[in-house]
Amino acid sequence: MDKYKTKSNKRTIPLIPLRGLSIFPYMVIHFDVGRDKSVNALEEAMVNDSLVFLTSQKQAKIDMPTEDDFYEVGTICKIKQMLKLPGDTIRVLVEGINRAKVREILQDEPFFEAEVEELIYEAEMEPDKEMKAMMRIVMDDFDKYVSSTENLSSDILVSVSEIKEPGRLADVISSYIQLEPESKQKILEAFNPYKRLETLHIILEEEIEVLEIEEEISSRVKDQINRVQKEYYLKEQIKAIQKELGQEEGLDAEVDEYIEKIEEIDMPEEVKEKSIKEAERLRRLSPSSAETGIIRNYLEWVIELPWDTETKDKLDIKKARKILDDDHYGLKDVKERILEYLAIRKLAKNMKGPILCLVGPPGVGKTSIAKSIARSMNRKFVRMSLGGVRDEAEIRGHRRTYVGAIPGRIISSMKKAKSRNPVFLFDEIDKLSSDFRGDPASALLEVLDPEQNNTFTDNFLEVPFDLSKVLFLTTANSLNTIPRPLLDRMEIIRISGYTEDEKKEIAKKYLVSKQRKEHGLTEDNISLSDNTLKAIIENYTREAGVRELERNIANVMRKVAKKIVEEKAKSVKVNTRTLSKYLGPAKYMRSEEKTSDQIGLATGLAWTSVGGETLSIEVTPMPGKGKLQLTGKLGDVMKESAMAGISYIRSKTNELGIDKDFHTNMDIHIHVPEGAIPKDGPSAGITMATAVISALSKKPVSGDIAMTGEITLRGRVLPIGGVKEKVLAANRLGIKKVLLPWDNKKDFDEIPDKVKKNIEFEFVKNMDEVLEHSLVEVQSNDN
């Protein structure tokens, strides 16, 4: 680059600072001048040689620039033309001559005047190879720039390509391209032609890269706009066709409404995305397509489910206790467990709901307890009866591929509840069945597991629904038929049968007023004394719950209502003397006298799904060959208990005073009356053994004693379950003494105090103690 020599020329010249504008040599441009100093500088230039020095301001916003506010390097220009415009503004046409540098500002009023040094590079010879290469590079850059922008015509390339002088090429190209003032100033300050081309090359490369990015963005936006316009055009065409066919609304309005509703609901993103996708699929379908109905049904289910709706719990323990006490008499353990749950719920807001299983005989109030729990918590209540359910689709729903598919009863009940945190009762969970259509009990495993039910997925919805805030309750009469994995997920709360006093209180507080209201009667129409209620309980019912009692009260109410209407009676009094007129003869009679002692007849206690029961076990020995016959529809376990008892007796013939060969010369028939009712379990073991010993030894069994317990081959008495229910059954029958296994002492506290006063309890360890209490010694008539 040293082949260029520099020629220096100093001159004094008016100076005009330009705002946002850079002028290069060889450039012809016009601009407007309005500032007084600039106008004065123009006038001074026109008086002399029409030359003026133009340089750019560092910041365009400065209105009154000083020496420090503009660049030192600028361009000497020749004024070609001046035109005065309205408003004291002058439009000037100038041509760039050469670049120069300010050496000194001679004055700044009434215009800027400066001494500038004009630097001119003169080439001694043709440009060398390096310079030519740089010129070609810059020309290639300019070609790319022109191709990338729409502001320049391709004709410019022809005129620019004819320029052979390196410095002029750089200046002309710089005048065409749109650059920031700082970039143009860098080029202007490059006096050396090679450096000027190099600077221009770097700037052009950056500018081309930016233009390419702009083009890419613009193309992407344009494609998107074109696609939107195309969709809009097609939709308008569809609307026009639908209008012509008389279907102006079409699916679009319906789909838009679905999407708007879905967007308003606070549901999981996964659910929202799937629902909107289904809605858009509906938009693409023909209105006559069969699938439109399926998708509509699906979207309506999704929209109507309580994704974000829940009731606020009222966790007032005192109020909850009052509601439970008002609705139910007794049931202390159940109420305490519910209040414990409410207390923990108040302390731990995000606690997962327990799965409570209320187990007890029919009519003790299991279902109504669930309703009271919902009322005490201010929650919605839904009930689903599982009795006889044998199809898994009842729980999980059908897949949408099936005709008439709907969600399962879990999701249906949640929709009915209109809340995501109701009290949900599965009634009669022990009555579930299974067949070729699946196992509903297995389908319930996910629902009744607090660790899994936050993502319960119905086959119809195909998206998870959160059940973790639901308080699930289940009821059952017996745990024997509930599958073990399902039982493992539930907390068992046992509800025993009621005593006669408890039944009387329940009748007084709830049943009488309820039936009186249902039959259109008032307190003035009918009066039932405490003794009358007691007589109904003792003589017309023998149950663990109160359903039969309520039916008998309803029966009395019906007959009283008939009497009032038919005989114009204003008030009817029902007492113990007139009770038989309404309910007929007493079904059960309780004698206060001691029941007669009988040989071969013992009273046992059994537990059934409907509560405790008493069993009269009869034994008759007959001459024969040692055959053992058992009748009364006994189960395998009960038969095996009888065999164990016989083996024990054979091992103790001497102590018991029984013929040691009885098993070879006598047949023994054991019968349990009410033969149509199935009976099973080991708890009648000691009762059957006692009855057999009584029959063989001719010693009667005490008539006012009942017993329960499992027997072993060695005569040990093992513990049994259902102690409270069995004792209550004995109390209903008027039994005075009950024999229980020694290991069941722990269950003694469950027995009501009133029953403890009526019955004498003996806890036995072996058959010797059982026989000691139960067998009555026969008095000899010999003198």
C-alpha cells in the first residue's frame, strides 16, 4: 500500500454539521438546512468559491452543536444548487469533492469556519494484485447486498463495476448502502484506499448477515400469514357453502364455544390439550359424520366435570360432633374416628383422605352415618351401590370405540356431585361379583388407594382425574367376601348391633317422628309410650339393627292413620294392651323364668353378616355302628369342629363317665335347627361337644346358659370373633349366663354396661371348665 503518495492541501472553509447524514466524495445529494449558523455558512460559501465542509454530528438530537459535538473528518463539497423553501428552510444540492480533516476551528459565530487539511492519495501505477483482490471482494459483497435488499436496482452494479480506482469504488459503494452513521464515519475516516476497502468489506459482511436473517424472518412470517389467509379463505368458503345449504352456524361456532369453555376451566394441561385437539378434530369432520356425536358427547363430559370446583370444608369439631350426635344415637367409636379425621384435616390441609370401611349388620345406620359426615364437613354427598355389580366397565367406563359408550359410575358420580371433594359412599362393597366381563373389585383398587387415585383414568375420558380430595367411605355386612388387596386399602370401623335400650332411644328420637311425618300424623294424633316401644322391640323384633323396628312402627302408623280417617278419631293412644290390635300376636316371647335343663341340647352363639344369632344344637345318640351324621346345612369348618369334639370325647371317656366303645356301637346325629339357613365357622365347637357329652352321659345342660368357642383335640378353648354381637344376641334371648374363651377377655370392654348387668360371664380355658359350668348334676332318688 506504500505505492500511494499523499498530497496535502490546507484551506479555510465554512463548516456545516449535519444531523444523521454522511456525505462521501463523488456523491451528489440534497438536504435541507434550517439552522441560522448553517444558513450563514451557505451564504458565505456562495460569495466565495461555493465550497463548504460537511461533517456529521456525533448525536443528531443536539440542536446547537459545539466543536466537540461533530466529527473531525468530513467531506469538502461543492454547492450545485440552492432552493429557498417556505419557513426559512433552504434545500441545497451538493457534490462531494474530497475528504478532509479539521485542523482548527477559526470561528463559531455567525457560522462555523474551520481550517481543514485535504489529503489526496495519488496512485503511481495501476493497482497491484492485493488491491485488485480486495476490490473484487468488495464488489462480490456489494453484489450480495444488492441481491438481499429491495431498495437498490441491479443496474447499479453495472455502473459501479466500471470504476477502476480503489478509493472511488469504496466511496461510491458506501454512498449506496444504508448504514448506521458510526459505520459510515469509519469508512470516511479511512484515507488509505486499501484500508477503506477493508473497512467496507467488514461492514458489508455484517450487513449482509443481518439482511439474510431479516429475509429468513420475513419469509417465515410471510408463510404464516399466507397459511392464515388460506385457512381464512377456506373457512369463508365453507361458511358460504353451509349458508347455501341452510347450515349457517355449522360446526365452527359450536367448536369455538367448546374451546372457549375449555379455556375457562382450570384443568391439567394434559387434559386441556387433548380436549382442544378433540374439538379441532370435530371442526374438520363433516356434520353428517357419525363420529361428531361421539366427540360432542366426550367434550360435554369433560366440560361438565368439576376440575376446579370444590366446596370449602367447615372444620368445626364442636359443630361436627353436634351434627353426628343429633343424627345418630351411640356409635361412639365411629364418631370419634370421624372427629379425629376432621381435627387432622384442620392441621394438615393437604392430607390425603383415608378410606373408611363401616362394617356391621343391616339397619345399624352405616349409610346414614356417611350422609351425616358429609353434612358435618359441608361437603356434597354421592352414593354408589355396589350390590351385584359384576362388570368392570361400571367402575372404569367403556372405551369410546363402543357404541353408546359413557364414563364409569365413578366419573358419573363426580359429575353429579359438581365438586371435586365430595363424600363418596361405596355401599355394600362386600356384595361385588365378578364374571367374564371383568373383576370390579380389582378396578376399585386404584380408586381406593390414596397413593394412586390422584391419577384415576376412566376408559372413556382417557385422561387422569384427581380423586385424592374425595373422602371415600365404604359399607359392608361382612369382611369375608371382600378381596384381601381391596380390604388392605381400607381402615375398618366396626359397628355392632344395638341393645334394647339403645333401640328404644333411637325409636324415641328418630324413628317415631320420621314415620309420623311420612304418614301425615302429628303428636296430637298418636302417642306411643316408652313401654309400648319396649314391647315392640322385645315381642316383635329380634335383630341387630332397627329396620324391622322401623317397619313395625310404620305398620302402627298406617293403622292409626286409617282409624283417624275412617272413624274421625282425633287422637289414638297405643299402649302395651292394645299393641296386638295393630301388630298382631307377639312373634317372640321372653320368659323371665329359668328355661328347663335338657339332655343333648345346648345353646351356642354365632356371628352372621346380619348380626349375632343363637343356635340350639341338638344331639341324639342311637344304637348303630359309630356313624356321625350332621344336618342343618352346616359348612365344612363346622363339620370339622364336630369331628374334633368327638375325638376329644373319645380320649376322655373314663373322666366323662361315657362308654369307651360308643364310637363303635352307637350312631350320633347332630342337628342345628333352621336347617334352611347356611351355618359355618369354628365357634360352635364347644357347644356341639357339650351337647354330645350331655347326650352320652345323660347329664342335662343348663337351660339359661349359652356358649361360644373353638375346640381343639386336647379340649382347649380357642378365642373367636364377634363377641359383642354374640352377647347382644344372648341378651335378646334372655340368656342369664355366657361362657366365653379366656383369650376373649380383651373384648369384654366392648360389651355395653347394661348387658353386663343382665348376664353373668365366665371365661373358660378348656372343656373341663365348660362342662363344670354347663352340665347339671342329676339328683338321685335313692334314699
